[in-house]
Amino acid sequence: MPPAKLKVGCVGLGRMGKRHAEHFLNRTPRAELVASCSPDDTELQWAKQHLEPFGVTLYKDYAEMLRHEGLQAVVISTVTTMHAEQAIRAMEANKHVLCEKPLSTSVEISQTVVDAAKKKPHLKVMCGFSRRFDSSYRDAWNKMDAGMIGRPSIFRSQTCDKLDPSGFFVAYAKFSGGIFVDCSIHDIDLALWFFGQDSMVKSVAASGITAVQPDLRKHNDRDNAVGIVEFYGGKIAYFYCSRMMTAGQEDSTEVIGTEGKLTINMQPQMNLVNIYEPMGVRREIPGTYYDRFEHAFVTEANEFTAICLDDGRVPMKLTGAVQAVKIGSALQESLISGSKIRFDKTGRRVENPRL
């Protein structure tokens, strides 16, 4: 008898949904993509060409997909505002869930996913923070955990997208939650990972500009922003997010400890090829986020599958995904208001002191 495979359905076939579907179809040996769903005719047309010929059943209605015979797990890659509702519906249908980040743009709605998961402890529910599956970040975390840099105290991280002049990010800003919730959420999650998932925020402050896409201001968003998060216990995280890089994707991190520091991808590169030209020597860098983290996404798919089949432990707490949204939302609020936001040691907001 052949080994059992996890029967997976993907909902949402946009930028990342297509990639998730292809990963579970072609690059996850212990999984079988049996269903896919999208209300969008263009996305379904793509699926008819790339998924249906391989036995994947296509649906326009999510409820119908959830009733697909034998379906065991759902991968959610729809618009952010649908993540929480679809995750909860999948759990109510007794399906394991891998949900793209963030769970929601709202802290309260994100918490409803955690509450629903608590009622179904036999299900594996994971928020897809892809960098936790990247080999370089894992190596850095292991070195830090082994005490190589002493006590981690300062964390600097950036997510910088290549400029997209099409206006995609302006339209996306209507429902993305803002640049910190959408773009910096990975860096925020990394800070919680490296500093400890239960780290408590003391204060946040942010500032930003619209250097190349002024229409973002209509949605209270910016194309470049900097945020500083102070944690109780003497730790600080510094985040930079941008939508205007010219060379390509620039995602890098620096972890500074009391006895040394670690850096990840501080000199971005597509591969090990050097280009020698009359003006000098150069290397190309990844053009997109996926170019940089493709293998991390594939690892994520394979590990999620193994966790479901083998009753393994989800590698990160779902409550951490809520904490990341809480920090991102506070940074976005600070960005718009210009005010520093403070929290007490229980996580409740406190009024700014009057001078």
C-alpha cells in the first residue's frame, strides 16, 4: 500500500495562491492537491490550464470546496480581509489550515482565529510566516540560541520591494492594512522569534513618506516607513519597509547581541555569478520577494504537510500571529498620527504622559 498523502485544497489563486498551488501539486511529495477555489474567472482560467489537467477539481464557491470528498487541509491565499473568516470556516469543517500572513488586518479579528483553533485542538493551524522556513534565518537563530552573540538586544530588519509603477500597491492599500501590517509583518514576526515569542512591547513609534506613489496617502499609507519598537527587558527592534527599490528585492536583518552580531542577506544576491563589465564587477539581486524566498515557501509546504500527517507540533504559536498584527497596527497608527504609543507590562495601551 502506498504511503498516505495529505489531501489539500487551495483557496485564492492570485500572486501567492498560484505558487502555493504549484508547490503542493509538484514540490510536496507527501501532499496531493485535490481541489482549488477562486471566485475570479481569470484565476480559474489559469487553474484550468495549470491545475485541472493534473486531476485538481476547481470550485468557484468556497463552501463547495470544503465539502470535497476526502479533503484534509486548506491553504488560504485570498485577500487579507478574507483570511480569518475562511480559516474559521475550514476549522469548522475539520480541516487543517495553512493561512497566508497576516491572519487579519484587525487584532480582534485575528484573535477569533486563535479562539476557533482552541476549540479544535486536533487540527493543525499555522500562519505562514515564510522566513521562519528560510535556511539562512534558521541558521542565524540556531547560532543565537547557542549563545554565539550573547544576549540579543538590538534587532534591525527590512522588507524592501522593487518599485512597481503599475499602481498595484496603491490599489492593494485599500485592504492591506498598511505598509507595516502588510510589508513589515515578516520583520515583526522575526523580532518576536529572535527576542522570544512572549516578548512584551513597551512602546512603538513610526514615521514615513510617500516618495514615489503619493496616491497611497488616500489610503493612509506610505511607500517608505521606519518603525521603532521598544520591548520590556531592554530590547529594541528597528524596522524599515519600502516599495521603491530600483535594483530588486532587498530583505535583510541584523541581530546585535552583547557579545557579537549576526547578519542575514545584508548584501542581497540572486546567486554566486559575478558580472565583469567595463564599469566594474556586480551581482544581480532577486527581483521579487518570491525570488528570494522560493525555497522557504516550498519548505513551509512540506513541513506543514508532515505536521498534519504525523501529528507534529506547529513550529510557532498562533498567538504570535496576533501579536505581530497588534504591533504592525500600532506602528501604522503611529505612522498616521505622529504619536508614540505606549503599553504597560500586560499589553494594555496607556496614555502618553503630558509634559
